[in-house]
Amino acid sequence: MITQIDFARAGVVTAQMAAVAAAEGRAPEAIREAVAAGRIAIPANIRHESLAPAGVGATLDGVPLSTKVNVNLGISGDMADEAAEWEKVAVAEELGADAIMDLSNSGKTAAFRRELIRRSPAMIGTVPMYDAIGYLEKALVAITPEDFLRVVRAHAEDGVDFVTIHAGMNRRVIESFKETGRLANIVSRGGSLIFAWMEATGRENPFYEYYDEVLAILHEFDVTISLGDAMRPGSGYDATDAAQIAELVELGKLTRRAWDAGVQVMVEGPGHMALDEIAANMKLQKRLCHEAPFYVLGPLVTDIAPGYDHITAAIGGAIAAASGADFLCYVTPAEHLRLPDASDVRAGLVATRIAAHAADIAKGVSGARDIDNRMSDARRRVVWDEMFDLALDPARARAVFESAPPATEGTCTMCGKMCAMKTVNDLMAGLTVSLS
């Protein structure tokens, strides 16, 4: 037995399962049963010694765990400043990201990835396809399926907790995509690279053709497979189209094969999508993928807000998570424009955490509303330090308040002496209210 799902099926509650149970206020046995059934994934590579385990999904009785949030970072060919990436890591950890994906796609990235795994307690994810060209030092068309497997193994050996593998975009899905067409074509970076390789070589998707070999590598280190959606819609116009659904059908089949191989699974979802399509998509994914944990990017609910896409994604993310998604990937204001900097990471992460928390309240996650009630109580008593401590971004809340000191103690400059809280508190205490 190696993986969490192996142990769960054998009736063993691991230390990771116990930690998740404690964090979520659930019985350890309920967590074990759900891990055994694939309803909960605990991405926890056996080599990630600094990991603070987190669970993604819901228990068998349908009670959801808290919605988890992921931060993407990593260098590109145009911006390769490792110090800037560590600044982003610091922001992610300060603001409570549950996971960090290193999406570096240029040069030799192993040293940064290994140090991130050594230092960070967050779940660490990667997309090995991004790293293939830099790691192998080959042109894309010269890479063999065996080469791709070597890169997957390298990431697993380094201690990565989950990997995105675009295995569902097989020849059948490509046929559907070509036949029906799209406004925005393929927007997944990993998916576009695999599509290019398939077109150049005339071969099947190597991650689909050699899926059993991929699973064997992941099982060896207990790496969770995050089944990537190469055909996710990158435009609201393309949402819920034939290509997206054709791939989703394949992802459902691949989910069962991974579970049969003792590998934990998450399934990735859209993308760009109108508000009125989100809830139905969440239900469809859960149905076709056998209630496996669902990991979504956004969805972005409009395509016309570059510079503000953390907001378009948070709107969609809140609806998605309230409708059954278990894991939200953040989107920053820099989406569609450039590599995000630390300030973009902060804005994107706070927006996504707001979405996740709002969804947790809506779907009745145990204890989710408690901190809101404490904030309301602190506001009633007008105790600013308590309000700052309870805020999702305490530094930002304090800075905004202190930027405009009020003339009347116990108020802010919005209402001053007319503060409703102060007025009612004074009345309830038998004091005379004076606005002069």
C-alpha cells in the first residue's frame, strides 16, 4: 500500500486523513470512506515532507469539505525572475492559499520546484507538459512518448502532490473539435502543445495512449492526477460545446481507470461560461465523472474585462463552488495580458477566496458562517483591531482604514458622528446621543 486510496480501501485511517478530518470537523472514518470511493482526494506525495494535508471533495453523505483555492505562478520565457516568484509564494502563503501550481514553462525549472516543495506546506501542483521542452532540450516534434513519461517521473520524484495531465483529448475528441469548430479554438496551453504534437506526428495523444504507464508512475509516489481539460472553453461562445463534452466523457472513463490503479483523481473544468450555464455544467461533470472532486478555472462569466478578470472569475467561481465544484483556481487581473506580479497574485487570491468562502456559506460547509458572525459582532462593538484580524486580507483592511483617520473616535470617515453602530450602542447603554 502506497497511496491514500490504497490505505483507505484497506480500512486504514492515515495521518493525512486524520489531519483533514480535524481541519474539516468531520469524523476520520467519514474521510476514509470518501477517499476509498474517490469522492475526496488528499494530494500528498510521499516525498513532500513539509506538507500540511488538505482534502478536496465531499463525504459520502454529500457533506462538502471547504472549497480549496489554488494559486498559479512560475516563470515564462519573457519573464524569468525567480526572486519575483518567491515574492508570489510569500503572498500565497500569507493569504492562505491551499495549493500552489508551478507553471514555469521556460528553461531549467527543477531547482525552483524542488525548493518550493521543500519549503511550502501547501499542496504543490505542476503541468509536466509545460516543462517537457526545457527539461528534454528537444523540439516538440522530436519528443517521444517515453520522453513525456520521463518528465512525469521527474516531477513525481521531486515530490509534486498533483499533476495536470491532458489525457482526455484523444483522436475521437480532436475529430469532434475539427468537425464542429470553435470561435476561440483550443486555449489550454498544455492542450495546444499536445494537439500540435499529435498533428505533427500523426499519433495518438501520448498521455492517453500510455495512460497506464502514467498511472504506474503516479501510484509509486502517491501523486494525484488532475485530469486536465484541454478542450475547456476559452470563450463564452464555446461553452458546453461538442468538443468540451466529448472530452468530458473521456475524462469520466479515465477517472475510473485511475481509481482502479489506486491513483487519486481530480477532474478539471471550464473555462469561460455564461452565468446560466454554470450550475448545469457542475452537475454534468459530477455525473459523467462519478462524483470525483472537480477543479475549475473561474469560470469567467464575460470575455470583455481584461484587467478585471479576477472579478469575472470570482463571480463564476462562487456559482460553480456553490453548485458542486470543490477546488477553485484563481485568476488574476493580469489574465490575458501578462505574467502576474505579486500585487496581481494578492488581488486574484483574495477575490477567489471570497468566492470560495461565499460558496461554502451557500452550501452549508460546517462552521463556514462562524467567522462572518464574529465579524458582525466586532462591527457592532466597533472594535477595529478585531475586524482587521478577521478580514481575509488584514493588511489591506487596516491600511484603508488608517489612510483616512476619523475625527470621532470609534467611527470611520464614511459616517463619522452619524455612525449607526455608535448611535445604537450609546442608546442601548443609556447615553444621550448628540450629533453636534
